Amino acid sequence: MHSDSREWVAEIKTLARQRKAIILAHNYEPPEIQDIADLCGDSLELSRQAARTDAEVIVFCGVHFMAETASILSPEKRVLLPRPDAGCPMADMITAEALTAKMASLPPMPVITYVNSPAEVKALSTVCCTSANVVKVVNSRPEDELLLTPDRNLAMYAASQSTKKIHLWDGFCPIHESLTTEDVNRVRADHPEAVFLAHPECRPEILRMADVVASTSGMLRHVAAAKERAFIIGTEQGLIHPLQKANPDKRFYSASNKLICKDMKKIGLADVHRCLKDMDNEVKVPEHIRRPALKAVEQMIALG
Ligand code: 13P
Ligand code: SF4
């Protein structure tokens, strides 16, 4: 065990070089994990990078569905998830069996599935989406009626930005769902000058209060270009680290102290070190699921 995180960092860098590994981290990961990563980003950027890299090993610092997506895109690479128990409660709110039953109960229509979902569900879907491209994906379909799974809040947001009829799945992110109008009013009263940014996983009434609705990377881009100096962040608190790092002269306030995803905080430097040393916790999607899931993910990536 190292008491000094600098020793972990040095050893992780050496091991990553030896293993020809790239370290990817989601914007919600703890600061020390984001700081050691070769690339940080939102779900869409990380899947694109996973597809593009010529590294032999991908250490995915995020949650299980993200590592699965990387494995779907890069079956020849070893995808390691430093903590196998880092899951996503929203992704657990849908199964292939339940989706099959829902599809049978509706007239034939395309199924758009948020990447926060199991590989088996992607395999049954027409196309995937992320919070960064959901509106683009919905509007790219020629059909007037669609089923969007598993996030009902993301689906309601997409419906508000489109003329299409969107059927919902009753899933949600418990972290974003916990944000209330009272929370936002309280922080706004303390910081009336601040711009309020909300993630589309928040409830509709929160999105109606927001000055800007964006994915995590959308928020990073918006803040970098903004002339305002203060921002209320309506998403998981991990995003405040890259926001503050890139904008040291601006101020950031979390919309609520409930906005912490336990799963995104599981990975520590010791986990990254151990998984690179032992090459364990590989995430691999079986070929009969991977092939149809890849079609849905590639259709999304092809939209740009
Ligand atoms: P994005 O980074 O794609 O906005 O995703 C948010 C999220 O909840 C990932 O789990
Ligand atoms: Fe899942 Fe929400 Fe955590 Fe993202 S923040 S991993 S959607 S539980």
C-alpha cells in the first residue's frame, strides 16, 4: 500500500505503458481518477475514443454499461473495469425480457435506447443515444412514433424538442431524480447571479427552470464560452472538478448535496493499479449479443 498518491500515479503510468493501455474516465469520477486518465469525457466521447484508440487495453473508469459499450465497439481489446461492482441503477431498471414484452404490446416502431442500459437491451434496439445526441437521434428517424428507453426524463426532454410521439419506459437516474424545485430555488436565492445548468436526466419541472439543458460535456463547453462567472450545476457533483480546472476564474455551486452517484465514486487509484497489474475484471460482451448491439451503437456514432 502507498500512503502517497504520487507513488500510485507513477506506478499506474508505468504499468499502463507496459500493458499498452489507455485509461478513460467519465466526468463524474473522483478528481484523482480524472487527473490520471488519458481522456475524460461524457458517455458519447468515451465510446468514440474507445472505438478509435490503438491501445490494446482499455481501463474504463466509469460504470459497467460504459465498459460494455467499449467492449461492443472494440472486441479485440481487453476492456477492464477497475471495480466490477460499479453499476448504474438506471441501467438495472430494464431487461431484455421486459423490453421484448413492451415491444409486443406496442405497434411496430423503432426503439431508441440510452447507452445507460445493458448490452442485451441495446441488442434489441434500433439505435442508441446519449444525453448529448438524444434530440438528434430522435429527429433523425423517419417514423412519427418511437419508444425511448430506459430513462423517462430523457424521453420527456426529447419529446419536448420534437414533434414525434415518444413512448416512455419507466426508468430514471435516482441521483438526478432526487433534485427538486425547492433545492434549485434555495441555491438560486443564495446565488441569484448564477446561470443554472441541468442535465436531461433531471425531472421535467427542473428542466423547465434551467437556463441551459446539456450533457456533461455540453456543460463544459457552455461554461468555457460563457461570459457569466457563476454557475449552478444540476448534475452529479464530479463534473465540478473539470469545470473548475478549466475555468479557474469562474464559480460553481452544486444544485444539491444529494447529487452524488455512489457507483461513480467506487474506483480509487489502488483499484486502477491492481487491475492493470493483475489484468483482471475484464468486461466482455458475448458475440451473439455484441453483433446486434454494435449495429445500434454504430448507427448512433454514424450520426456524428
Ligand atoms: P453524460 O456524461 O453522457 O452526460 O452522462 C451522464 C450519466 O449519467 C452517465 O452515467
Ligand atoms: Fe447511472 Fe445516474 Fe450514476 Fe449516471 S449518475 S451512472 S445514470 S445512477
